[in-house]
Amino acid sequence: MVTVYRALDDETRRIILDELAASDGKTLFEICSRLTMQHGLGLTRQAISQHLGVLEAAGLVVTERRGRSKFHYFNSEPLTEITRRWPIGEGREP
């Protein structure tokens, strides 16, 4: 669970997850393009790839290879596990 929190501690990784949650199954090229065009982030492909590696190690991103392409998918299960472990009670702020 510590790896999930560490992965979520970075704003760029949270933006990547937002992009994948909005539209799953993106290649590295597509993710880089979205981050540049929609969020003004001028990171290198290598930097984005490293961020994806952290997210994958935390279980928040799963990948699938098809030919020469690698597709990235958002996996919400680690976040679901956090909410199961520490549910927010009624009347409390999230």
C-alpha cells in the first residue's frame, strides 16, 4: 500500500491516471501527446515512461502488448482497497 501512496504523491502521475481513467488503453506516444496538449507538460518520453513504471509497480496501471505497441490501462483496485481499509464516515470531510 505504501507504493500506492508514493505513486500518488506526484502530480504528474496523478494527471497520467486522470488521462487513463478518462480514456483507457493509451500508448506512451498518446500519453505524451495528451500531457503536452491538454496540460502543458513538456516532459520527455523517458520521464513519462519512468512515471508509468512507478504507477505500474504500484498496481495502478496495467499494460498489454500488441505487436510493437504497449497499451496502458488504469487499474482502480488499489484505490478501492484503500477506501475499504479506511472508509470515510458520514458527516466527515473527504
